[in-house]
Amino acid sequence: MVRASTPLELRNSPSTRGWNKSTIKDKNSLRKSVFKPLASDNEKSHRSPFKFRPLRQSPYKRPLLAPKSKLATIREESPEEISFAQKNTIERPNASLPELDLFENVSNKSANESTSSISDYEGWDDESTLVAKFQDQSTTDLLEGEKVADLVYQLEVPMEARAEYLRHYLAHTIAPAARKVKEVHNVLEQKVDVPFGLSVLSFDDVCKSVEQFSLSNEDDLRKAYNDTQNNVRELFKELKEAYQRREQLWSDLQEAVDKSADKILSSLDNISLEVDDTVATIDKKAKDMSKSSGMDGKAKQKLLRELLSEM
């Protein structure tokens, strides 16, 4: 079970040891007496440089909460701490406890009730009647539900204080950021040259369009370059094939020319012999004809010319 952060001296003091929820009749007055404002309206927050004004008033009329370090914490106390607190309470019964002033009315009521209960028991000598009287006092022990309710009631104040502190902390955190954003907007409206900014944006748009155009042209050039390379490769292949065909034709031509030259040379060699034979034959015929016909020199020359022309 977690205990509330009630001071040890207050929880173990004799004046509050018999105090429970059944003895409290005015909860609102107790809340007002327990809680004290931790800071005034004129104080500033430890996180903000300007005067804080609460967003709304708390139901307990707390203008400002204390920082986190001053809030009551909830922890479980060890038996050593409880015994030490009881020892200090016994050793210093008359010590001044400021917390006891908060519950002075409650302790007075408890004392009055205890006095009235003692007066009720006066004059009872029968033991059975006294036991019956004790059995009728059902308010001496708290029920389980009342214990839980008492614990919840004890946790209500620190939890509400923590929630209020977090709300104010959030307000202190958001307010400077909103003020900074407003200042930045004012600076933008006053010191920023809008036409210059529009010009820069327009220039940026033009640069982007030129970049896109250049990239598209680069793609086209790359495609054309690849196509050209493929065409050049094909042309080189065709050129090599043409060179091979030319070499083949040249070799065939040379072979044919060589064959023709051989034939011509052989024919020329044979012509000289044939000419000599023809000349000898003609000369022989001329002599035979001159002897038989008795022709003169002019007639012989004419006959030779005719023979040569026929040849």
C-alpha cells in the first residue's frame, strides 16, 4: 500500500493518531486549511522571464503552483523511519509543529468526542453491558471501502497540484514558442524583399526547366550517339567485305591479264615466223610470175602492193 506524503511528526502525533475520515465533517474547510498557496501573483515562474498570469482560476484559488521540487511526493516509508519519527515525537512532546495548527479543529473535535464517550461509560459496572456497548460502536474501525476512499482523498491534493503544475508548465512552454513564431512572422513581413524572393523563385523555376531540357537533350544525344556507333560498326563491316571483294576481283583480273598476255606473246612469236614464210612465198610467186608473163618492174610493184594489202 502506498502512503501519502504526510509528515512523520504529524502522522504519529498523539493529537492526530485517532483522526479518521469519520471525524471530518467539513471537507471543504479542511482542504482550505491544508493547502496553502505556494507562490503569489507577483512571483515569476522559474522557467519564464515574464510575469505569469494563470489561464483559469483553480477551484482552490491557487494563483500559481510551486515548482516540481516543492510538490508533495508519494512514497512508501520504511519501518526504521516510522520508529525514528515516533522516537522524535516522544522525545519532543512540546516541539512546535506548524502542521498541527492545520488540524487543530479536528483534534479538538476528537478530544470532545472522546470525553463524551468516557462520560457515556461512567456508571457501567456490569461486564456484559460494557461489552454490548463496545459492540454497538461500529464507527471505531473503518471499513475497507472507507479506507480506500480515505486513501483516494489523501491522494487528491497532490495529484491535483501535479496536474495544475503540468498545465501551467505547458502554458509556459507554448507561450514563448508562439511569441517567437510571431516575431519571425513580423521579421518576414518587414525585412524580407518579396519581389526579390519571387525573382529568385522564378529564376529557380527557369533553371529547373533548362535543366530538364538539357537532360532530355542529353538523352537524345546519347541515343543518337549509340545509333551512330552501331551504324559505324555496320559500315566498317561492309567496308571490310568490300575490300575483300576488291582483292578478289584484282586477283582475278591479274590472272586473266596474265593469261591474255601469255597468249599474245605466243601469238607475236609465231607472227614473225609466219611473216617470213609469207614473204618468202610471195617472193617465190613473184619470181615465178615474172618468168612466165614477162612483166616489167612497175607491174611487179603493183602486184606486190595488192598482195600486201590483202594480207
